[in-house]
Amino acid sequence: MIELESVDFKYPGNSTNILEDFNLTVEDGEFLCVIGHSGCGKSTLLRLVAGLDLPQKGEIRIDGSPITGPGAERTIVFQQYSLFPWLTVKKNVLFALKKSGKYGKKEANARAELFLEKTGLRDHMDKYPYQLSGGMRQRTAIARALALDSPFLLLDEPFGALDTKIRKELQTLLKDLWEKGEQKKTVIFVTHDLDEAMIMGSRIVFIRDGKVRHEKRIDSGINCCCRDDLGQADCLQLKEELARWYE
Ligand code: ADP
């Protein structure tokens, strides 16, 4: 479980809080999508949960323990592919697995291959990032994050830089891997795209003026319905409701 309790956060040198008396609980196995106007603090929220920044006030806990910095139980994926350009696809994944210290050489190798297979990169394992399309690079980042098998996955607009077709493919892939995981990961997924939130989220929260202002649980049937055809009545109705949050 991830808990943020009465959190205040401002960037050094700034006078205004980005998050103020911010409260949010993310239950185990939730796929939480975070939406809100640009600049409302979505990425800041993820950075705080990742332990990359620390709040001035309040507490953030993972399974009851206060966060004091980054930890192996949390993996963050950014919009910009954070791959090492001098390592091949497979070696990028292996490097992270080695660094985690969780896997022996043989096991790490098998895991890297397994997750590259699952993400459709089997034939590209020995390529360097510059030889890949944007979609494939982001697939590698996702494969790496999933192979690490940390229970908490923090995704900051991971598909934001991709074109619609590739984005849809990766949304389906990620949701399938999340659904089929032996133990469902707890995901916080930041997006500015309502359609994406409707396809992916088991809950959607809306941030404005430093706080969660709206939230809605989404049935998995609605996720599927939106994935198949965003023009269906249930999806249009949900989208209208979410759009009203921005008014
Ligand atoms: P969002 O992800 O919702 O677009 P961010 O969390 O990135 O918003 O940013 C929230 C606010 O904090 C914005 O006004 C942004 O300009 C500001 N901000 C983000 N990063 C920094 C930083 N490193 N230093 C100062 N201000 C920042």
C-alpha cells in the first residue's frame, strides 16, 4: 500500500506548495491513473513516491514504512527513454537486474530474455537504442521495469511521446502483463490523456491546486470496452464525466 498523509511539497527556492495537505492511499494491486491540468503536480507526486524528492511536511509510506529515498521495491519509468545508449537492449535489462542484486547471473539472463520476449523484443535484443524506434525503446524500458519485479510501478506518461498506434499497442501490452501477473503490481500511472486513463485505470484521480479533487473507480469491463471502441455509450459517458472535472 502507498499512503500520502498531509503532504506539503514545494521545490527549493519556490514560495508556493505544489502539493498541499495532500492525501492519497493506493491499495495493493490498484492501477491508479493520475490526471489533471499540466503543471498541477502529477510528476511531482511520482517523484515523491519514488523518493527522488522529499516532502517538507507530512509523510509518505510504503507498506507502513516512511519513504526516505529511492528503494528497490519501487521502479519508475519516465516518458523519455532512460536507456544507456552504449548498452544493447538485453544488456540494458541485464544491467538493471544485476544492480538490483536480486538475481544470479543465470537467472538474470533468463529473466531478461523472458521479459524481452513478452514485450516483443526477442529479435532486437542485441541492438543498441539508436537502432530502435521510439516505441521499441519504450518497450525496452517497460521490459526492464517489469523484469525487476518490484511490487510498485511508477509510470510518468510512459507512452506520451509515441504515436497513437504504438501507444495503443503498448497500453494493451502493459495492461495484459499487469492483469496476468502472479501478484498484481501496484501501479501509479500519470497521464494527460483521458482515453488512456479510461483504458488503463482501475481508479482515476484528478489533482488540482495541490490536492486530489475527484476520483472514480473504473470497472475492468469499462477498461475493456474503452480499449475496444472509445465511441461506445459507456465510454462516451465516462469521458464526459472526466472532462467535467477540468471545468
Ligand atoms: P505535471 O506533471 O502535472 O505537469 P509537475 O509535477 O511536472 O506537473 O510540475 C508541477 C509544478 O512544479 C509546475 O509548475 C512546474 O513548473 C514546477 N516544477 C517542476 N519541477 C520543478 C523543479 N525542479 N524546480 C522548480 N519547479 C518545478
